[in-house]
Amino acid sequence: MINDKKVLFSGMQATGNLTLGNYLGALKNWVNICDEYECFYSVVDLHSITVRQDPAELRKRARQLLTLYIAAGLDPKKNCIYYQSHVSGHAELAWILNCFTYMGELNRMTQFKDKSAKHADNINAGLFTYPVLMAADILLYQADVVPVGKDQLQHLELTRDLAQRFNGVYGDVFTVPEPYLGKVGAKIMSLQEPTKKMSKSDENSNASVYLMDDTDTIMRKFKRAVTDSEGCVRYSEEQPGIRNLIDIYSACTGKTPQDIEKEFEGRGYGDFKMAVGESVVAVLKPLQERFEELSKDKAYIDEVIKENGEKANYYATKTLRKVQKKVGFPERIR
Ligand code: ATP
Ligand code: LTN
């Protein structure tokens, strides 16, 4: 607990351009629940270098992502928005936790299997121990809840196992975190292959709406979105393309799928796609404007980085010192 509130931790990697899926599935949820918790939202740049990155590009994207957190509505006075690489405790705790993690546990991780297949020329030890660093992120702040997508549940399960294992040996050191899954329907699918999730690493740029796409591009992508030949706007498993568009429209307008079916009864897909596109533009336009505005204010963003980096360091160090003492490292002389 911090300030009588439960603690929430989450993070995103600054790799690739964020999509509408990242926004509706993650960032928007973060904004909705942030008042209930003491929140830490990290730009997890240590995780990013598990695959090769261009240094200038990584630096640029990391700053963009941090700015986007704020543009999306996370108040940096209330939420700790910071770079993982500015808090050395992440790497230090990860090392200690590495010594409590079994090779067999990491061998089972599906993300490792997927990523090593994708980057066969660079299967490095960091990629293998990625989940341990993620566990360190979460445990360092004694987080109670971690909002993540389903794909991250296996990593969270490992985090819980490590916390319990460590607590079993040394007493109550870590809070055992719970996953926080957003509302169902928040999984946004590809506009070109609606049975696959919309993903920032998709090679087909028509499959994803990027948060920084302009109005014409967004409208064009929705016009080209793959649907079916039923010709009727219905929320059903048999119509994955239309179902996805209903989910998007619903997430952007707050209308229920049932209301949306009624609204478009007897109308063609053309009309519906236009409406979905416009609802997305209405959500993204203010976000983009706010992002542009914030990006220009270098001093403000720098101050957020500095202040929140210090705040994160304060809480991280508190846990880290406790852990170091428990495992038997010598006391610091002050
Ligand atoms: P990549 O394509 O590089 O694997 P990604 O777009 O799948 O990336 P992540 O960086 O893995 O995104 O995820 C960031 C956050 O966004 C996670 O919390 C994840 O659950 C969420 N997210 C990603 N894609 C979607 C989607 N299509 N619908 C809903 N949530 C999503
Ligand atoms: N692995 C996550 C990003 C991530 C994370 C975290 C999420 C790194 N550390 C801690 C929640 C909590 C991803 O790829 N989406």
C-alpha cells in the first residue's frame, strides 16, 4: 500500500508504432482505473534491447511513448510515469530473482519460443530471462495488480511463483500480484485478417490503425477492412470482421453491440464502416493534438522524467534494500 491505496504496475515496450489495439486494449484501461490505485507506468526500455534496436530510434520512441501515456490522460502528478532504465533497481532485483528461477520454468514460456523463432539469429540470454526482468518490475513496487493482456498471463504466473518462493524462504518480502484483465471485447483484431489480433509488428500496414494515422488514412483503412457477404451488421462469431468493427465502434462511442445492431439495421456495410472510421477519428484526433502540444514542451516532459524517475527510485530502493539484506549482502556504511 502507498498512501492507503493498492499499487498498480504496468509497462509497454517502445518498439514499433502503437496501434488502436494497444490504445483500446491497454492504455485506455489504464486511464479508466488509475484513480483507484497508486500507479506506476513504465516505458520498459531494458526489455526492448532483448531484440536489436537502433539507438537513436529507441531513444526517440521511448520519449514518444512516455509522452503518449500523458496525452492519453495519465496525469504524471498522480501516476508515476518513468523510464525503466532510469531505475537501476530493476536490473539489480532481476539478477537476484534470476538466482531463484529454474531453467525449466523459462523454457516453458511461449513468448520466448515465439520470439526466438522470429529472431533466430539473435537468441540471447536477455530474451530468455525477459520474464524475470518483468517479475522484478512488478515486485520492486510491491504491486497488487498488474493490468495486462492475455498474452502476458504466463509471465505474471511466473512472477507470482517467484514471489511466493522468495517469501517461503525469507518471510513476507513481496506482495503477490494479481492480474487485472480489462473488459472483454477489448481485444482488437486485424482489419485485414479479423481472426488475428491487431499488432504493431504486422507487416501489412492496412491491418492496423496507428495512433498517429491522419484522418484520411484512418478512413481509408476502415473502407478496406475485410468483412463478409452477409450484408447485415450483426454481433456474431460467424462474422469476425463485422464483430471486430462493432467492438471498435462500441469502445469508441460507449454504445452497446445491441444498440449498434439496431442503429445499422437495414443499412449497408459502407455506411457502417464510415461511422466506425469517424468514431475512431473522434477518439484519436484529441489524443494526437494533445501529443503534439506536449511534444513541443520539452521542459515539461523533462521535468516529468526527472521527478517521476526520482519517485520510482525511492520506492524501488526501499524494496531492493530489504531484499539485499534478506539474501545476506553486507550492510551499507553511511
Ligand atoms: P507486437 O506486435 O510487437 O507483439 P503488440 O501490438 O502485440 O506488439 P505489446 O507491446 O505486446 O503489443 O502489448 C502492449 C499492450 O497492448 C499489452 O498490454 C497488450 O495486451 C495490449 N494489446 C496489444 N495488442 C492488442 C490488441 N489487438 N487488442 C487489445 N490489446 C492489445
Ligand atoms: N512484457 C510486457 C511489457 C512489460 C510489462 C512489465 C507489463 C514489461 N514489464 C510489467 C506489465 C508489468 C509486454 O510485452 N506487453
